[in-house]
Amino acid sequence: MDKEVILTGLRSNSEFHLGNYLGAISPMVNLQKKHAGKYQLNMFVPDLHSFTTPVEHGKLYEQTHQNLKIFVAAGLEIDQPDTFIYRQSFIPAHSEMAWILGCFTGFGEMSRMTEFKDKAQTVGAAHITLGLFNYPILMASDILLYGAKWVPVGEDQRQHVEFARDIAIRMNRKFGDIFVVPEDNKKQMAFAGRSQPVRIRSLRNPDRKMSKSIGDPAGTIMLSDNPDEAANKVISATTDSVGVINLDFDKQPGVSNLLQILAHLSNKPQTEINGRFVGKLSYSQLKEEVADAVKNFLADLQTKLLTIDDHKLMRKLAVDEEAMRQVASATLLNVQKVVGLRPA
Ligand code: TYM
């Protein structure tokens, strides 16, 4: 029997930040460690998605390459035979499948996507493109082309994974079992070993998520930040006037965010971190500990980044892109047959 597929993608519109790392990169690396040999793992760069929000196009190609290196520095073992890395635009079936799926997607369905509504507000009217509007369809193709059941993503992308599941079910009802249906949100959480989806907040505006498409340098920890400067961002993080530490994202989003970051970076259960801090230690003690954790994490990652063997990475990329082109083309051909574009 084919192995079940775990798949995730990270745009290369800019460098990665701590939210990307904790929401998607580290869960994927942990899943690889846990399930080596038992599952297939696809970790790719959806480069076509990268300009759903404005980018510097002259830098995109190199940024994609740089971001692939981060996967490896973060601990992704590219020697594992069941692990595949690739760039979306190098596999044309993604775009073709997106067109077909788009013809089975309602306008209203896309209009309800909260991420679209959020981003549309932040990028401003002049930059609300059709690409931003319908990218969940391209994302569904990314998932369905490889029969992925498991899709670890941060909280902001959960609704899109649910859409991939909905469209797979819809197409299967109409055309027979053409797609593997991704698991529902609850099972995805359990599989990733989480009780709730990860949403890392801005250090400055903790009501908002940490994001690279919003100009918020003081609130965002980029993985390339100087470790000392990043630690200072934590020390200056916005908290509140309650004066007592609690994990309560509604009433105390700033301190809750710091508790959350500490639990993830130290790989400890949230309850253990809460047990040490909640109602006991001061805001400054919490900030200092988080600042140290962030500083050590960045220093370690940046040191590893310097040791990446670029030639090996590029060889792996070429081999995997060829292998994935075959898988994606086979799925696409099946779909082309059932919709009447190719002989059955
Ligand atoms: P993107 O590139 O915006 O983000 C990449 C991953 O990082 C997670 N993330 C966060 N997690 C926690 N807290 C945050 N503040 C935070 N910010 C970002 C995202 O949830 C995501 O997991 N459309 C997707 C990329 C994509 C994809 C796919 C993902 C394209 N095709 C197929 C999975 C499967 C996106 O724009 O993510």
C-alpha cells in the first residue's frame, strides 16, 4: 500500500518569521522525526502563491532558494527517501488542476475565506487581486495532486485546508473516487500533537497574527534577525496592565503569546510552562526567559544555515521535482479523463 502523505507549503514572498517556523516548519520536522519511513513527506515552496501579496519580483527566485535552505537548517532530513522538496511552479500540473477545481468552486465560497478578508484589508484596495481571492483553489490542487491526508499548517490556513477537503468530497461525489480526502481539522490537530491550531501573534499588536505581509518589524521576529535584536523585541513586547500572568488570549493576548512562544520553543507542554509562570512570576521574568529562548533558537538556526551543502540541496530538488511531476501528472490525467478532456 502507498504511504500516507503529509504535506505542507510555505510561500517565499519574503524571509520566514517565527510564526512560519512554529506554525508549519517545526511541526513538519517533528512529524518527519516521529514517522520516518512510515509516511511520505512533501515540503514545498508554493512560489506561484508568493505574489498573491506584493513582492519584489527581482528577489523572488533567490528567496525561494534561501527558504528551501531554511527547511534543512530547521532539521528537515533531505536524505530520507520518502521526503520530497520542490517548487510549485516547476510542476505545471498545479496550475492546470487549479483551473479545473476553480470551475467547481462557488464565488460565495471563496468570498467567505477569512484570510482573504483580512489580507484584503491590510494590502489595500489597489492590491486586491484575483490571485489573492482564489489562491485557496491553487492550494487545494497542491494538496489533492499528491493525495495528502495530513496538512500541518498554522491557524490562518486551516480554513483553506477545510476547503481542500470540501472540494475533494464534492468532486468524488460527482466523478467517483478521484481524490484522497484530507482529514478534518480535529484529526489534523491530533495528528500534529496539538490541542489547538497555532497562531503566533505580533509582539507589538498581539490582537493580530505575526505576519510578513504587514509592515510590522518591531512585532515580527524574522529568522534572519540578529539574535540580540530579536531578544530586545521580546523585551519591548506589548503586554497589559493586569499585572498577573494568565493564559487568556482574549483578555491578555500579549503575555499569552509569550507563554505560547516559550512552550513551543522549549518543546514543553503549554501546561508545564503555565504551571511555572501563571500567577507566580512577573512579566519581566517571563520576557527575559522568552528573550533568551528566542536568542538561542536564532543563533542555533543561523549557525546551521551556514553549513548547508547547496549543491546537495539543488541535486535533491532536481530529482524530487522530476519524481513529483510524474505523480502530479498522473493525478491530473485521471481528473482530465473524468471531466471529459481526455478519453476515459
Ligand atoms: P504562508 O506562506 O502565508 O505561511 C506558511 C505557513 O506558516 C503559517 N503561519 C503561521 N502560523 C502560526 N502563526 C503565525 N503568525 C503564522 N503565520 C504564518 C501558515 O499557517 C502556514 O502554515 N497558502 C499558504 C501556503 C500554501 C500551502 C499549500 C500550505 C500553499 N499551498 C498547501 C499547505 C498546503 C500560505 O499562504 O501560507
